[in-house]
Amino acid sequence: LQLSAVKLAELHSDLKIQEKDELSWKKLKAEGLDEDGEKEAKLRRNLNVIMTKYGMNGKKDSQLVDTNYIKDGTESDTLDDPRLEKLWSKAKSSGKFSDEELDKLWREFKHHKEKIHEYNILLETVSRTEDIHKNVINPEENLVKEEILHNKHRELKDKLRSINQGFERLRKVSHQGYDSTSEFEEPRVIDLWDMAKSANFTEKELESFREELKHFEAKIEKHHHYQKQLEISHQKLKHIEGTGDKDHLNRNKEKYAMLEEKTKELGYKV
């Protein structure tokens, strides 16, 4: 399994999160709180996504080799949506974006792809819950299932609205370029801020949330910085290994280990 330094750090972070989610699910199952198997299905799907993402599912060339938007002039990942692919192609060839802005835009496209994937998982879960609901005879249990379904449909509606808003934003940015006066830059933070503005927050609550988001965005940006530094350190290590300079190699191994640990630590936080 050939993975870059950044990918190894990301894999470690993803598996830690998966392990934590599985432990939580086991506790829920022991208490009888996952009767319809919804959470178990989501866990299986998430693990499958991780396996595919890092080329561990046994399928040739399934690994997404690099998370950057560009590699040797071509994307190293696909967006799985013709509308997104068309928008990205136009943005990339428009000349309106610097390399750094294209990198940022690619992260926005990938984030949107993940939102669509989450929506599809939830849609499948709701469909399965509705099938189970049809076979419920007990009136009390029926009321509980109806409440669960109601909440899930509301969640579906919210996710769909977020997807539509996100696509409109991508369309606007792809055609016009980035707005220098924009409040936030990171895709997840932009989503959270849009949701907050449409919620029933007071001005004081909104201002407080804005400050929290600024701190969160700073952590995400720091994580991206360390990912890039880790990749540079990895390339440097490979070069020094070929020179045979043991002292130089040991110093760089220490630096690499420090960067790897810092990248993992920040990965858990964001």
C-alpha cells in the first residue's frame, strides 16, 4: 500500500474517528437503541468509504492518491457529478484563480461531493426505516417510529437545502472568482455560517458564533499548513535517504515525526 505522508496521517485520523464511532454504536446497541440498524449501516458505509479512499478495498486503482486539486496537470479524484465536473472544468480554465485559490476551490467542490454522499446515505436510511415502520403493529411503538421518521425527513430537507445553496455558491464563485470581502473561506465554515444566518439567532448570539467560527477556521487552515509541510518533509526525507548522510537523515526523521504528530493532532480537532 503506497501512501504519501499526508495520506497516512489522514488514514490514521479517519480510523481513529471510525473506532470512536464504533465504540459509541456498541454501547447504543447494548442498550437496544439501534433497532432499525440505521447507525450500523452508516458505520459500514463509512468504513467502506475509508477503504476505497485509501485503496484498501481490494480494487485496483481505487485509491485516491492525492487530496490536492491537481497532479501533473490533472485531478487525482473525481466529483461523481456531471454538473460539478463541468463547473470545475470551467473554473480551472477561466484564468480567474491563482493556484492557491484553485486549491481552495477544489476543497469546496470535494466538500460538496461529501454533502451529496451524506444525503444519499440518509435517504437510504429513511427508506429502510419507512419499510420497518409499515410492519409495526404496536400503537406506542408506532408513535415512536413516526417521530423518528418525522425528524429524519426534516433532516433530509435541511441537507437538500444546504446542497442547493452550496451548489449556487460554487456556480457563483466558479463564474465570478472569489470575493475579497467574503467573511469566511473554508467550505465547512461557510456552510455553518450560512446555517447560522438563516436560524433564529439574536445579533449577540450570531456575533458570538462568528467568533467561534473564526477560531475553527484558523485551526483548519493550520491543519492544511501542516499537511503541506509534512508532504515537503516526506519528499526531503526520500532525497536524503539516497545521499547516505546518516546525521542529516536522523535530524530530518525527527522533524518528520514531529510534523506527522502535529498533523494527526490537528486532524482530530477539525
